[in-house]
Amino acid sequence: MIKIFKTMTRCLLVFVSLWISLLMIGITGCGEDDDNEWVGTWTLESIGGESVEQVLAEESEFNETDLDFSMTATYEITFDNDGVMEVEHTMKFEAKGEGLVFSGEGLMRMTGTYSISGPNYTITPMEIEVTGAFKDLGLEEESVGPSDEDTGTWSRKGNTLTLNSDDGSVIVLKKR
């Protein structure tokens, strides 16, 4: 009986040791997520101080007409802990004037990779998928890759991530 008790005790100690080891590995592994301040889903606040709608409206040809033009747009970026990112941009618009109504909507999804090293970042788009109005504009024909890489410096204060691109643009994102 004492031999059985000693064997069971030894097995229990081995089990507890293994469990504690796995728990420590799990805690250490989870701590790495906290080191990457980019992980999560972010919404675009502004590009160069202007909202997405302002930027798109300025680039739209509708502003040069007498049409009543309205647009809503969303722009979300998700950064995973493994260096993979996904950008999803949706747009709905409507133009009215002199008996004419023109409307549309579209979705653009871009996947790619990112890396951060101290205050520096690199974003590399890999693939773009478009539907609706974006496809009608012929944007699916655009290819992306390492030549479209964006680099710069970044900073984060609370829920605000600011990217200062080497091309001079400033992009502000808010954590969702």
C-alpha cells in the first residue's frame, strides 16, 4: 500500500510540475502580445488632417458638377500579432441632380504584412480584392507588392496610433 501511495504521489508531482511548466509557457507566450502596440483593429481617423470622406470627396469628379453628392466611407485596419494585416475600406455614395440619381457602393480589401522595430514601421501590401463600385472603377487590375511598401515612424498615445510616412503623409488611427 505504501508503494502504491509513493507511486501515485510521484505521478501527481510530475503532473503538477508539467502543468505549472505549461502554465508558465502560456503566460510568457501571452505576454508577447502586449509588446506589439499595433495588434488589434483600428479605424482611420484622418490622412493629413482630413477625414476619409473629405479626401474621397476632393478626389471625386462629382464636386466639379451641380449634382448633390453624398458619401459615407469606413476604413478599418487589423494588425495581427504574426505580422499579417488586413485593410477593409467600404464606400457608399449617391449623386442627385436634374432628374438624375446615381448611386453605388463598394468594398476594397487589402492584405499584406507589417513590421515594427522601435519607432520605425514597414507596411507591405500583398493583394487587393475589390467589389462593387471599386471594381467598376477598374481598381482590381492594380497589382501591389514590395514596390508599394510604406515606411516611416510611428507613435501611440492611448487609443491613437499615428503613422508618419516617409512620403510626408500623416495617418491617424483610433483603436476600435
